[in-house]
Amino acid sequence: MRVAMFGYQTWGHRTLRALLDAGHEVVLVVTHPKSDHAYEKIWSDSVADLARDNGVPVIERNRPDDDVTAALKEADPEIIVANNWRTWLPPEIFNLPPRGTLNVHDSLLPAYAGFSPLIWALINGEKEVGVTAHMMNDELDAGDIILQRSVEVGPRDTVTDLFHRTVDLIEPVVSEALAKLESGDYEPVPQDRSQASFFHKRSIEDSRIDWTWPAEDIDRLVRAQSDPYPNAFTTHKGQTIRITKASVSKGRYGGTPGRIFIPEGDGVVIVAGAGARFGKNHGLVIEQVRLEDGTELAATDYFTRMGGYLGR
């Protein structure tokens, strides 16, 4: 098929790679310019470079404009494929090709529409994540599903583990979904909007640890902000410290959330949870920290004395 593509970062790069490898005629690629946003410098394989290396015309824009619309009309694609396009595509764009626009999203829609779905899903303790190919309509990430694939979330998985597992689904999902659309051999599945959820783009502030959360939730936040993502962080004596390794304590500890309490195993227990005063909560065992200057320390080397509080 004649395909135009909107995409960005590694997600878009894998999508374009799938289109090229499957032998589709890619007539235009629209991508974003490089960004200094902390989350957009991660997994930043260049869609523009891959397109140019394969002789595909490229337009770089933050948002589609009249020039993009004109170029699309001239390119005359049968379908648009989008993956990780970061701004709204208007109906005059996504309805332009006769077959519409196929969007590829790294969640199991209708849950986790919007931004950073893998991070939010891991924070929330989901048992599986995945990739969905669906037709674009007027509501973001809400169109009929053509194809969906999932992977399990392991008990100690990080978001980096989940990224690699789900990004490997993109090429087969794109290839199979386009084959279905081309042949007509598919039944589109409307999304159950009663099960939908929509998440905002993450910022650094979203990685700040709230010690009133249960320790299990904070542990998942730490794993959801594993390198190369900006790590979960707290403050101690006026310095920001990033938590790069943690786990849930075996013991139950009472007191005030955020209290630096007691060594356990390979780390130091921080009291956690809104009901910590009752003494029934597990704490968070911090095992490794990263200081503002990048120094990595075992928590037992950093917290040499117990007492005091984090996040104040």
C-alpha cells in the first residue's frame, strides 16, 4: 500500500522499519524535531534519519500545518500509520486517506490512553501491558481496535524491561494490522469506553516520592522510573536523592511516613503509608541511591545514622 507515516522516537522508528521491511510504498514521513524534554531524549532513534536513508520525503513539525496537509494531498497515500505522534492530528489529516489512519499505541486500550502508558501501568500494578493498533477517530486513542498483543509484567520488572518487550511487538503488530486492512479479513472491535482511562504526559515532578503511599506502590514507582528514565526521587537535608534500587520490607514498621528508621537486609527501611501510625504497614527498603552529582551509593553507606525524615 501507499503509506504516509506520523511518528517519533524509537516507537516511530520501529514502525517505519516495519513499513519498509514489509514492502509498503512509504510516500511521506512526518516527525517531530529533536527535543530537550527529559522523557523525549530517551529511546530517541531518529525517524527522520531512517526515512532519509531510504529516500523517503520527510517533514519535521511539532504540529501539522498547512504545508503538511498540502504535502499529504500531493503524496496521495492510501492510509496513514501513526505511532508516538505527540500532538493532536485533526480530522482533515486522519480522514484524508481513503483507508483512514491506523494508530499504534503502547497500551492495552481502552486502558492507558494518552501518554507514558507503560510507566503508569507499572506504577498501578497491572499484570500485563501491550500494544494496540486501532483506527483513529475524533477522540484520542479511542477508535476501533484492529489488533492487540500483550506481554506479562513480572514481579520485579522495570519499565525498561517492559519497554524492550513491548517495542519488539511493534513491527509484527504493524505488519499484521496492515495486512488485515489490505485484505479486508478483519472484524474491528469497538472500544468499551466504560473501561477507558486517559493519562497525562509525565514531568519530573511526577517522580517525586510521596511517603504516604503504601511501600508496594513506591517500590513500583522506583521500578517504573528505572534508568534511563529520570529516577524516582526524594529530598534529604536539602539535597535531592534519587532512588535507583528498592524493595518492600519484610517487617512491619510503625511511625510517621518518611522516617529513616532501621537497617533491614541490604538497605535501610523508610516508614511508608498513610496508616503507618498503626504499625501494620511494610516499609520501603532503600538499597541504592544516586546523589545530585551522580555519585552512586549503597543506602547503608549514605544513611549512616538512623532518624530524620525524607521528603521534608
